[in-house]
Amino acid sequence: MSNHSDTHNDNHSTDNDGAVLDFPENKSTQTQASEWLAKLDAEQPSPQDLAAFKQWVNADPAHRIAFEELVEFWDDMNILTQAVLPREPMTPQTQARRTLAPIRAAMGAAALAIVAVVSILSLPLGTSIYTTGVGEQKTIQLADNSVVQLNTNSRLEVDYSSDLRRLSLTQGEAHFDVARNPQRPFEVLAGQGLVRAIGTAFTVHIRKIDVEVIVTEGTVELAPAPTPQVTAVSIADTGSTVKATAGSMVTFDKNLLSDVEHMVASQLEKQLSWREGMLVFKAEPLQSVVDEVSRYTNLTIIIPERGIREMKVGGLFKVGDTESLFEALKEGFDIRVKEVSNDVVYLISSENQ
């Protein structure tokens, strides 16, 4: 995993025009934090504002501490009742609070900004990349509490912003259990397709010639992926969306969405058995079984004979356990393993061995 973040001078921030605002050297960290809160609350922050703020708050641990203390203070205050409450006895704590009074007066709606600002603080900076090797599986909890199960030989890029959760599955297979947040849609780019959900669960598998999406909970929308020139396209703008509900599978190739298939529960269980670390086969051609098993091993398995390739087999095997498959083929079908090299084997009938 790699995270990219920008460094920033403690004494500068960026305004809506991209110009530089200077923080005088003698301004305390608390004052800078207060001014950032005022700026973020004054109007809808621009992307430049948010980027400059994230740079400032991550430039020094003291910045984050000061800002979070200020946020906590505002969260505890009922601004509308301050004018009618009796004056507190003067203590060091109340004195510190009164130093913020001019700033508080300038931010009548500051309480509304607290949730948004806290969410900005919680956003990861840059892009995070998660990978698995051949035969490896991994469970990842993302910053928004969504959970991803990454299957063998997969690569996932995660790039969250303040208004969008954008992920790119560039290789392999992943199951997404999405934390609901209607204000921040969850989108997965896969091949030439875009899968969008708010709060649901689904699996995306990039195969040799197409992409397979299986919905296990809720509903997702699918559309062609945005072009490099248009990176923030809305699904509603693509003009060719497809909805898939729980229990259905959709496959698509390039910019086309096709072959919507509603699968019965037993089929879905088979398709998603990898999440439990198992592979399930029911009367399937041996070549199909070998193709799936091969995803979890660096061993190349070749079946020279057509009759053996088309032989129907079934079974339950642990992910990565090729020896159990070979043993079952030997005992049940009299098919032997012929080792050609350290990483290549043939499956042949005993009579041809």
C-alpha cells in the first residue's frame, strides 16, 4: 500500500482563487486553527481550500490537535444560548474560551460546519493501493468502515474525496460491503464499467474477456466507465445504465452492459464460496475446474486430451489446495499427474501414462 500526501508551509493557506494567504509568523497555532474553522464555515469551501486545509492540518501534529480541540469545543457549545446564560466565574479555562469570542461572533453557523470539517480530517490523503499475491486473500476495512475482501492475485486502488468514494479494481476479484452514505456515493471502476452503490454488498471479478458483477445485498447501478477526459462523470449522464438487485449477476465488455442473469441462491453460494476459503464445483467440465483452481497457484496445469478436458466433475476444495484435487482425480477418475517441470504438470489418463 502506498499513500501520497503533499507537504505545506505552516504559515500559508490557499484561498478560492488559488492565491496564497500568509499567516504572520507571530500567529499561534490556535489562532491559525480558529481562522481555518472560520474560513471553512464562511462559505462553501473550494477544492483548493480543502486541499490547503488538509496540507496545513497534516503539516504538524500540533495543528491537528489544536483544530480538533477547537472542533470539540464548538461541539460542546450551544451558540444560540450563550447570550442569555449567566457569566461564568473567571478561570483559566473560561479566559481561554473568551479569547475565541470574536471568532465565535463571526461564525454564526459554525456548528453546521463541524460535521463536514471532521469528515475532512478523517479522509485519507492521496491514493491507497491494496494487492494480493497468487493464492493470497485479504480483508480490508476502509476509512468509511466499508469492508473489502480481496481475492487472489488482485489489485485495488482507493481514492476518497469529500464528496465521492472512488475505487478502481484493476485486476482480480473483490467483494465490497459498503457503508451507507448517500452524500458520498461509492463507485468501483472495473475494466470499462462503473459500478455505483450507496449502501449494499456486491462482488466484482475482472475475467479474461469480461467483467462479472454479483449483487448479494441491495441494488447497484452499472454504466460505462468515464473516459480519461471526463473523470467525474455521473452515472445518470452516461445514458446507458443498468440496475442489478440482490441475487443477480451482470457481465459487461468494454462500454456495453449485457447478459443480465438472475441467479438462484445455490448458484450464488457457489460463485462466492471463495469468500469462505473454499471452491465448489458441481458437474462441471474438468477444464473449467482447472481454470478456477489455477487462479490460486503458480502451477501451470495442462490437460492434453479433449475427452478428459470435457469430463464432468464436482467437489469441494480448499483454496490453493491443488493436491486434494489431484488426489480426488486419481481416486475417482483414474487421472494421473505427470510432472513436466517444477511449475508445469499434465493431467492424463492412467492408460496413457
